[in-house]
Amino acid sequence: MSDLRTRPTTAHDSRSKRSSGGDLAAEGRRRRASIAAFYTVLIVVAIIYIYPFVIQAGTSFKTDGDSTYNPLNPFPTVATLDAYGTLADVDFPLWFRNSVIVTAFVTVGRVLLCSAAGYALSRLHFVGRKFLLAAILAVMAVPGVVLLIPKFLILNQLGMYNTFSAMIIPLLWDATGIFIMKQYFDTIPPAVEEAARIDGAGVVRRFWSIMLPMAGPALVTLTVFAFQGSWNEFTHMIVARSSAETNTLTTGVAALTTGQFGSGNRYPLKLAAALIMTIPVALVYFVFQRKLVRGQGGGAVKG
Amino acid sequence: MALTSADDVVVATHGRGADQAPRPGGPRRRGNRLYGREPVLAWVFVAPMVVVAVLFLIVPILMALWVSVSDWSGRGSPLAATVGFVGLDNYAAFFSPGLAQRDLSTSIRNTFYFVLLVVPLQTLLALGLALVLNSRRLRAKSFFRTAYYFPSVTSSVAIAVVFLFMFSASGPVNSILGLVGIEGPNWFADPRGLIHVVAGAFGVDEQPAWASGSIAGISLWQWLAGPSVAMVSIIALVVWVSAGGYMLIFLSSLQGIDEEVNEAAVVDGASTWQRIRHITVPILRPTTTLVVTLGLIGTWQVFDQVYIMSQGNPGKTTLTPAYLSYTTSFGSAQWGQGTAISFMLFALIVVLTIIQRAATRDRENPSGRRGRRRASRKEVAS
């Protein structure tokens, strides 16, 4: 993000403020030393952040024994695909399919509903608009963990427990997404829509044919967040369902980990499962990282 | 579970967006006659979200509120006529001696030590990484940023599995400790509290007489146990995961600092450390307040990691209020008590959220000198 800034080359800048050559040499030494120190810190921390994933990938190709005796070595003594083969026996393909279904519906649903709601809150006149904005903010303050039991209660009451609709519909709520869209629509000049209004375009037409196509960047952000959020969703899935057929990757791998599929460490198997479920999100992250990174930090600055 | 989810960003965002949004239509166009069917269509546009929110957020919370004052056992509907009203009995259970009180006190103790370590550690790590990454002379910054933020976008389940392996008895962490001659503990099976371990090194192995008094169901000695060895590995995981997100928040604030201030300090002969200590850190104070309160809100809710990695074990030393409310309801079918715990946790987090929003407002509308800085920051951001 620093690259957004145009600044004069500093080396030149500060040198011009120095008067004597001795200062310059000392300054140069100090600067080189601090750069070296900075890189050391960054690289050590980067190893701490990256190495666990390297070990994870390597161990997934090991035998159980190899993973126990050579835990630090990312290279298997004898590479084997056993762990990946065994995944099929624990219904992993089914979990994957269920995750794809949930993620697809939640992502598409959120994009449609958030942009519709965001458009109305940004552009339309109706009684209760201010109240709705305040209510959305109030609801956002409700911590997710507190909703665990309440969500189960309502899904059970409505007879939706253990169904895909129970896994999908409650996840459509996305206050963050509504605000992303509302704020993006706020930045589009009213004149754009005004012209269409004068030409007789109705609300639906103006939303669908004019405003939505102009909101591309916000839609991409929303899609990336919705994909990442629903693919990784765990707590909702443990209270919305319990049957084996409705396991998603998160609940399935959690069950694998908490020992519901037999004893033994079986780390290669667990790590292989965790690795596969990480890959889709990792791909999206590397492609759209500017969106994700800017959404996190940049949003906070912009206020 | 990204502790700093996009939610936080929007919370930080609403202040300006809501106030400065262009008034739809402008002041000339007051009155509904001018808008025809617009008000009706507007409600059609927001209706799906409103229905989902009412049905799956507001109604369930009201149902849970009822369950927390009822004797519902988990059979049938909590709204059935056979379910009785028991007043505040379910809440009172935690204020009189018994298993319920002991468990809740234990979970509060565990989470207290968890928060006490995680929040300062992740804030310092995030601040340190942001300060280094903000240095203008470094290359490959985006590589490091990508690496540090990656755990935040990854599934909490996948990360927990990796850390279970990292901290397993014969896992990588203990291998590294072995390289420097330390015999690592069996992390997830070790209920010893760190403070007890240190006390033991000084010969205090058993509960001393002065610490045997019971407070809220567990002895003072137990309150003072410190985080268990098992909890330490969960602490390591959470710090490792969340630091990246907070680092980005610090970085964005750092990029708003007017370079002239630093240049002037350089001319005056201030060292790097002096500049950080006397310029950068004071400027970052509102951001630090935000990061700390977001950290408090996130850490008091810790659930996923406990569910996947330890289920409250060993010796209930990783039990947290969120996990306790889950097991009390789904495990022991004490639905009233389980929901009561979640409402007490709710109250705590609402208080923290109010503090966080006040802190965000301070950061958004700084007065006087800070206003100018903010103005320059806006230019950078746009």
C-alpha cells in the first residue's frame, strides 16, 4: 500500500541536508545496519509463518511412522499417497461437495441481497431508512459465538435442522456486505442515475442496468469475502446440522481431528485433509490479495 | 475464524459513510409523491435481508432469552406449554456453590490468562511488524505482508489441525526444543499452570495455607494457576493467526503519518528509536486502542480452537465461557444454564464493543492538531 504514495527518493533527500562527509559515511553505515536488522526480523518471522505450511504439505506425503520420527523434515523418507487415498474412505469427497454447494449458494445469495439492500439504503427514499441503518449496526455488535444456541433453537423449531437450507439461509445475512455495497453506491455521482430517471427508467432498471454494472470493484470485494467466509464457516455448521451426510469440510475435518474416525495420530491423513481444504481459499487469496489486504487495513483508514 | 473480520472494518467505516452519504435526490425533492413507487420498491429491495436478520438473528435471540429463564430440557419445542418459567434460577446457579459455578469460574480464569497473554503479544507483534514493514527502504514488502496475513484468511479448522501436529508430543515444536536441549512437554495433555510450574521451581509444590480460601467456587491457589501448558499452545496459535490482521490496521495508520514530521526529527538528530518512541507511538495511540479493544472482543469469544484442539481438556484448563455454554447445552442438555452463560458473555462483549466504537470515533474525528494529520491521511487513502 505504500506504493500508493508518491514521495521523493529519500536517500537523495536526506543527503542534501547533511553537511559534512564524515556524517554521511556514519549515516550510511547506520542505515545499512538497520536495513540488515529489519530484514533479519522479517525473514525470521516469515519462516515462522511459512514453515508450518511447508511441514504440513510434506507430512501429508509421509507414512504415520515417518511423521512421528522426522517431524521437522518437510521431505518424506519415502513419499506415499496413502493419506490422500484414505481420505476417500472418510467421506472427504462428500464433505468437499457439500462445502461447494453451501459456498456457491451463500456467495451468489449474498452478492444479490447485499447489493439490493445496499442500493436501497444508498439511493432510495423510504420511511425507516435511518432506522434500518442503525439496526444493522446494532445487530453487527452481536458476537457470533453468542448466536450458537439461538441459531440451533430456531432451526430446530422450524424443522430445518440437518437440511441444506439450514446451512445456507442464515448465512445469507452479511451486514458487512450491505455496508460495502451501500458505501460504494454512495460514491457514484447522483447525476448518473438522474439522467436515466429523466428518461423514464424505473428503480429496478436503474439498479440492475446502471448502478450494478458500475459497482464492479465492490462486487468483487463482496464475492471474495463471501467465498472465504462461507468456505471457512465452522460454528454455524456445528449448530445447524449433525448428520454425517451434511458434513462440510470444516465439520468433517474437525470430526476427523477430534477422533471420531478411529484412534491413532494419523497426522498425514489429517494434514492432507486440512491442506486440500486450504487450497481454494489460498488460490483466491493470492489472486485477490490486494482486495483482501486493502479491505482489512485500508478500510480502517478510510474510516 | 479471522479475529479481525471485515466486520471490524465496517464498524470503523460507518461513521463517515452514514453522515456524508449524498442525500438521495437532494433537499428539493422532499415528500413521497415525487418518488412514486420508490418507497414500496425500496422495501422490496431490503426485505430479503430484513427477513433473514429477523428470522435468524432477532427471533432466535429472543427464544434463547426465554430458554435462559425456563426449565427446557431439550425435548420438543422450548415454546411448548409444558416448559416452565423458572425466573433467574439458571443465572443464580452460577452464584451459589456447585459444579456450575466451579466450571464457570474455571472457564473465566482460563480465558482471563488467555486474554492477558494474547492481547499484548498480538498487539506488540502486529505493531513491530508494521513498523518494520513501513520502512521505506525495504523491498519485497508485499511478499512479507502476504505471508503474515495468510493465516487470517485460512480456515480455523485447518490451522488448528496444523498446530495440533506442531505441538504434538513428538512434533516439530518439541523437536526444535530438543535441538537446544530442552525436553518439551506433552502439550495437550499437560494441565499444569505456568505460575504453578514457576512456584514449583521455588519449592512451593502444594497449595499453601494462605491460598486455600475459596473464591466463587475455586480456591485462590487455583485462581493463581496461570495458563496451563495446553492453553499456551492455543495462545501461540491465536497470536500467530491474528497478528497479521492487526498489522494491516497499524500499517494503514502508519502510512497516514506526515513524512515531514519524521524528516524534521531526522534533521534534529533524533535516532530511529527516539522517532518511534516520541513520534510514531503517540500518533498511533488511537489505532492501538482500537486494536486492543478488537483483540479483547475477539479473545473473550475463543471457541473454535478449543472445540477442535482440546475440548476444554486437560483438567478443564482450556475450558472457556463460549465452549462451556456450548457443552452445557448440547452436551449436558442444561439448556437454561447454557444460554444463561452466553447472555453473560454477551453482556461482557457488548461493553467491550461500546468501548471499541468510542475508540473508533476518536480515531475518526480527532480534534485540533490531529485533524490536520487526518486530512493528509485522507489524501493518501483516496
